[in-house]
Amino acid sequence: MILLAYYFFVAKQQFRIKKLLPFVVLWLSVIVFFLVLRSNVVSGTPPDFIFGISPFFQNLPTIPITLGKLILPFNLSTLPLFEPIFTTIGCVLLLLIGVVIYKKIKTKEWLPILGFGWFLLFIIPPMFFK
């Protein structure tokens, strides 16, 4: 989806199915292959308190904490530690990013928005696990 957003908004290419069809076929085949392999390995689903919407909302501070760790990269760990200083720094950065995105939408500059979308693409999926 990010590649398509780049294609249309940043590169400003016109819709040509001949150019996009190989990418769409490749990605759909990779997704189907992954889902087939995953269905052979994963037999059951974890309980709601381990995987789902509830852990996602409990993990929402992960986004500002990760942004805070980008500015002050100390006390790094594989899982975010919920420390007030990094949460505060991250909230300020999140507010600044929101202002920049708002201004860029007005001027129709899509690259910073695409970059923040790329950041969210990698930060949001693990937030569904506790």
C-alpha cells in the first residue's frame, strides 16, 4: 500500500495497469504464500488478553516512546519501557509531526506523510500483542 501511495502521490505517475500489474501479482502471491505457510504452523489463536484490540490500546504509548528513543537513544531495549521522560519527548515530537503533516497536506507535499506512514507500518503490527 505504501508503494502505491508513493507511486500516485510522490512520483505523481498516472494509473497504468501494465506498470502496476507485476507488483500487484507479486505481492498478492507473497501474501497468499505467507498465509498458507502460517495456517500450517499456527493452529489456534491466542486469548484476547494476549492478542487483539485490548493489547493494542494498552500499547498505544509505544508510538511516542519509540519517537522519544529516536531523539535520546539510551536505555534501549527490544520492547519499549514505559518511562515518563521518553513518553513526554515522544508526545512533543508526535505533536510536531502532526503540525508538519497538516502543513504538508495544505501544500500537497506527500513525502513526509509517506515517511510517517512507513514508520507506523512497522510500529503498529506488534502493538496487537501483549
